[in-house]
Amino acid sequence: MDLTITMSRRPEATLLECSGVLDYASAPYLRQIVFEHFDARSGRVAVDVARVRLIDAAAIKILLYLHRRGEQLEADVQVSGASGVALSALEIAGAAKPLRAYEELDWPVHLRQRRPLDLDAIELGHGQWPAGVTERLLRMAELDPDDPNRSRVRDQVIEQCLPAAHRLARRYDGGSEPAADLAQVAALGLIKAVDGFDPQHGTEFGTYATPTITGELKRHFRDRASGIRIPRRLQELRMAVNHARDELSQRLGRSPTIPDLAAYTGLDEVQVVEAVGAAQAYRPLSLDVPTPGMDEDGTMLDTIGDEAPEFGLVEYREALRRLIARLPRREQRILSMRFYGNLSQLEIAKQVGLSQMHVSRLLAHSLDFLRRRLQADD
């Protein structure tokens, strides 16, 4: 392996200077080192490849992967100093710009400690998982359940894999759930993965642990973090749109629009809007939340109108209209003059040519008929 790496440190930043060849065989060592700094919450990792003679496609893929994971973990990953064949390879692959290969490294030479790293002492893991975990679990499975060494090995594996579990939890960070709660859920998923893993199946532990932990995190959001139960269809749409937003933000250099998201996911714009709305529906909004644009004490409750007193009378009025139509025309006219014209019984009597007593009896008879029919309909 023709690769050497030196390390320089300063507060919340790490510089890795590579010399030789970054290829399929050597790039995983760089990946392992960068992941260790991710676990240490280093805010910035700079990779100087000024002394790298050759970068192949596998190494470029790993560099881009580290850059994406750094964004997810809120860590800045920069690759700088490329020239000659190495820079040409980055340009051909379209990786030079996202990796910021054209930017100068803000790290003076006289401040670089350049401590050599022993690559031979680095155990490469399966993806993001520590190396040798599967073998340790295989040895643990061979021990008797009552053997105290079994419990000791189990605890060692869990402790060794906790950083990888926390990295998975940080993928879901930045929402309404505290990061500490997500880390605990991921740790619980890790324990379930360790206890449920069967090394006799011949698979790597990471292949089993990753979906186990992510499943536990998703179950936490579904069952505990959500105050409103979102249909599974909307949950799947929301995840697809969130993934598209992350990819397009990096590719376009700006926040994607609704048409951008629709074109990337193959959904129509209405579905995208529905998915975006579902992302905001995990917790019900309190009516006591202050409302912008209102007085100092204005809340959401103040914007909700009360029920109109006449609303409950709509049905009665409609029924009453049909019942009045069943009365004789004379009674209809008398009711209209009394309750819409506000005429007295004496005034009505003069207009219809009846006595006041007769008008009074007709009104009483009509009102009794309407009252009985309305009560019967109830």
C-alpha cells in the first residue's frame, strides 16, 4: 500500500495530509480515520492531497461519501491541494467542486504538527462498523450463557459499537426530538442487535445492526415522537421528499422548489406539497401559541371564531319554510304581515277585512300547527 498520512490538530479541526496513492486499497484507511474524528465531534476535517500522485474512482467515491456524511453530521469535510493527474481525476468525476478542491487550505504550514499515523495498526471495519465485531460475537456465541466472560464480551462489543449507533441517530437529528433521546434509542437498538445477531448465518454484524437500529429510530418517531398519527403512505412520501431535498440541495446549490422535488421523485406537485405538509404535522399546535402580527397577548385561540347563534336555527328555518307553504294563502299572508311586516292584529284585520278576534284565532291556529309539525319532525 503506497499511502502515508500525517495528522495536525487545532481546536475543533483536523488536517490529514496524504502522500502517495489513494486507491481502492488505501482509501478505506482514510475513511476509517475520518470516521473516528466524526465520532470525536471534530467540526472540520481537511484532507490535503497535494502530495498524492493518483486518485482512482473508488477513492473519489469514498471522498464524496465522507463529504455527504460530514454534512449530515454537521462536520465540514474539505479536500484540497489536488493537482496534475489527481485534480484531473476529480474534475472528470465531477467531484472537484463539491469537495472544494479549488479552495486554498487555511492552515499555515508552521502550525502543522504532522504526526505520522500508523496505518498498519488500523483495523478496517465493515462500512462504519468496527472491525472484528462479527468475530467477537461468534466467540461470544460459543460461550456458555452462564459464563461471566460472555457478559464481558457483550459489554465490550456494545461499547465499541456505540459511536456507529450514534452516527445513525444523528441522521435523524435536527428535528423536534432531542439528540440525547435519539442517542438513547439508537443505543437500545444496538443492544437488541447484539442480542439478536446470529453469527452462524455468515453475515457481517453491520449488515444486521444497521436496519435494526434505524428501525428502532423510526419506531420511536412513529409511536412516541408524533402527537398526530400520520398515515403510512404520507410517511413514505415524506421520507422520499426529504431524501430528494438533501440530494438536490447539494446538487443545485440552493433549496429545491416544488417542481424540482416533483421531477426528482417522479411524484406530482400535489403529492409533494402533501408530503411537505405531513412533515409539519407530527405535533399538534397549541392554541395558546402567540400569533405573529397580533397584539402582545394574542394567541391562536383568538383567531378562531365562535359558533354563530343562528347556525343551529338553519335547519328549523328550512323546515319552517316548507310548513308555511302548506298553510292556506290567507294564513300565509297574515303570518307575513304579523312577523315580517310588524303590523298589529288590528292593522292586519283592516287589511284582510276580518275582525281582530278572527285574526287572533287564525294566528293562534297557524302557530299551533307549525309548532306541532316541528316537534313531530324532531
